[in-house]
Amino acid sequence: MKNKIIIACIFLIMLIIFFVINLNTQQRLESRSSKIFSIDSNIIQKIIIKSAGDMIELSKLDTTWMIVGHDSLQCKQNLIDSFFDRVLTLESETTMTKNENKWSIYSVDDSLGTNLEIIDSNANSLGTYIFGASSSDYSRCYLRKMGSSEVLLVNQNVMYNLQANPMYWGEVIQELDPSPNQEL
């Protein structure tokens, strides 16, 4: 009887040890999300996006966003709002690599990636980030901060929010031109 109790206690202790080891192993494999940008959108004065040789600069004058170098285009406020809502709330899910030789696999090297630079009102860069599209998971994309070798998988695909085409961000301003038949 005494041997059976000792064997049962040893078995119970072994089960507890295996349970703790298993729990610890599973916690290391979990994906932990953490916010990437800790930038207050109110201090952002300029956004520069570069992609495949194209570049666009969005600048804030008082409370209105403008497309620099395109006087005939008015910036679409809903796209600016979407940019701030989606891009600045990105969270990292996992680190894909820290190996610089693998940047091209994730499209975050200087030639393949889409660069985003955020500048404050004092003309200080708040950060330059390189985004790359995921070829296997279209609901996410990759991100690397300039100066870092770490490539992150982020929780959303924001590549379409990072267009360098002025016609994406702006619409043609319609001037009110009185027709010759109207009386003044």
C-alpha cells in the first residue's frame, strides 16, 4: 500500500513537471503583438512615400493636407484619415529575420520596398520605414525600420495606403468658372 502511494506521488509530480514544461514551451511560440508606431498623429507635419522610383510628399498646412508640387490636386481627407487609422496603429506579430541577406525575400530592401518617412513640424524625421508585400499572406505585410536589420510581420496589409501616385491621394480641383451666358 505504501509503495502504491509513493508511485502515485512520483507519477503526479512527473505530470506536473511535464505540464509546466509544456506550458512554458507553448508560451514561447505565441505571437505577441506590440505597437510599432508611438507617434502622436497631431505632430506629424509631412509624409514622404517612395516606391519604385516614384515619390510623393504630403504636407500639412494648419489643418489641411496638401500634395507638394501638385497645385491642381486637392488632397482627399478620407485617405489621410485612413492612413492615420491603419498605418499608425500597426502592430508587429513576429520577427521574420534579422539577416540582411534575406531582406529581398521580404521585399524590404532599398530597391524593392516602399519607403515611408514621417516628419514633424520641426523638420525632424520621426522615422523611416520600409514596407514589403507578403506573397503568402495577403492580409499582412512586412516592415523594417531604417537602420535596423529586423524584419517584422505586421498585423495588417497597408501597402495600398502607401501609394506614391499623386492621383491616388488627390482629386482635381474644380474651379468655379462663370459661363459667358450668365449675367454678372
